[in-house]
Amino acid sequence: MSQDNSNQCPECGNCNLIIDNSRAEIICNDCGLVINQRLIDSGPEWRAFSTEEANRKVRVGAPSTLTLHDKGLSTIIGWKNKDAFGQKLSPKKKAEIYRLRKWNTRTRTNRSIDRNLAYAMNQLDRLSSQLSLSRDLKETAAHIYRKMAIKGLIRGRSIEAMLIASVYLACRLNKIPKTLDDFVEFTSIDKKQIARCYRLIIHELKINLTVSSPINFIPRFCAELNLSGKTQNRAAELIYLAKKHRITTGKAPTGLAGAALYLAAMEQGERRTQREISEIANVTETTIRNRYKELMNYLSIDSVI
């Protein structure tokens, strides 16, 4: 039972109405007047008394999704080789169904854009599995790639490069701490080629992006370096102070995050070497050292070495 305040009771004028789905009635909770007793039931026409029975009777398909080339809306002929009564098909009928199944598969990807999307969505599944991407992030990346495919900008370019650029842009839009280097190890595409495709997508879709904040990378680096929450909070404070003194302009966010963690870890007694942090942040030790010196000088922090 649930309340519906969209109407008023004609008897007492109150809006405290109750919908009784079991009786298909709308009742006033104050005076008890039955306002309507012919509600339409939008549920299934069958009843089930167990989870197994409900799963057996349900007839709803999977929801539509952008991560499939046909959005999951096309019909697929199954491979069971059984009729509606569960009986095996005769050899003649089986050969006929085999031909129908073959043409059904061909017609699903009869256009070049469908074949392109089918290949790209398979690669998206592989990338999302290797990078542990969420379903929402996959949907966003698929939406970006589809826009570029509809514009005809995939032709002449690497499908995988455009797809990785779309995934990277989806991570940037959702503030997921990922860099292009995180994608390069799972593909044979050159990093410069992915960067060109990324700039093309931003230009064509007219997307305005802000520079990634170093704070977004701190939780990820802390988890990989096995640092405590105090160190993480201290590193975030150092980044806030650095932004206040305007020393983050023109600096790589990963290098700043690594330097802040290096300094915070020493203050909290959880020392990590510059080599360990540079490997996690995917920057050179020289970058970590230079950013560390800038933080020490501009923020007037006493040396803790």
C-alpha cells in the first residue's frame, strides 16, 4: 500500500489518500471513502508462489544497452535445436533452421556501421574487463563512440584507437583517475595515435574539460602503495595548499600527487622511496623530486628527511 497525494477526497477534501493494490481501490485515509475501485493492474497476468516459478514464467528480455551494436533489440534464433514443446527437430527441419540462423546472423550486421560497432563493442567488453570499468562507464564510452561512428569519423582511423580514446574521455568526464598510460599496456596502438583520436573527439563533440585534479589520483596511489588514511588526508591537504599558492599550474597531476604522497608519507612515518612512487604514478623520479622540492619551498615545510 502506498500514498497518493495527487488527488483530493470529494467528501472531506483531504489529500491523504491510500492506494490498495490488492483490492484495486483508492481510499481516503481520514473518512474512509472509497474514491475509485477500478484501478488498472500493470503487473503480469500470471501468479507465482516461488522464485523458481517466477523465473520460469517471466517473459521479459534483457534491457536495451548501448554496449551492443544493435542495442540488444534484435531477435536471435537459439541453438537448442528443439521446438516449442521441447522435442528434438528432425534432420530436415534442423538443416532448415541452420540456414535461417545463418542468415539471421548475417542480417544483424549487414551494414558496415553495424559490423564496425559489433567489433568495437567486443573490444569494449575486453577493455572494461581488464581495467575493471563499471557498467555506467561502459555505457558512456559506447555512447561517445556511437556519436563518432554516426558522424562518419571512424573511417580511415583505427577502431581500437577511437574506442580507447572514448573510454579515456568517459573516465575524464566521470573523474576516474586514469591516464593514457593505463590503456597503452592493454593494446598495441601507439599512445600518440590514441591522443590524436582523443583530441579529435573533444573537438568534434565540443566538450569542455577541466584539467584533472591531483586529488583524484591520491586514493588510487595510496591503495597501491598500502598507505594509511592519515597519509592520504595529509597529501590532500598539501594539494589544497599548493592550489592556494598557485604552484599546480602547468604541472602534471600525477607528478604532483606522487610528490604530495612522498612528503605526506615521510611526515606520517610511512616512508616510500621515490622509485616506488614514480613506478605507481608512471612518472620519472626526477619529476617526483622536482615537485617535492617545489612543495617544500613554496609551502615553507621543514625537511623531514
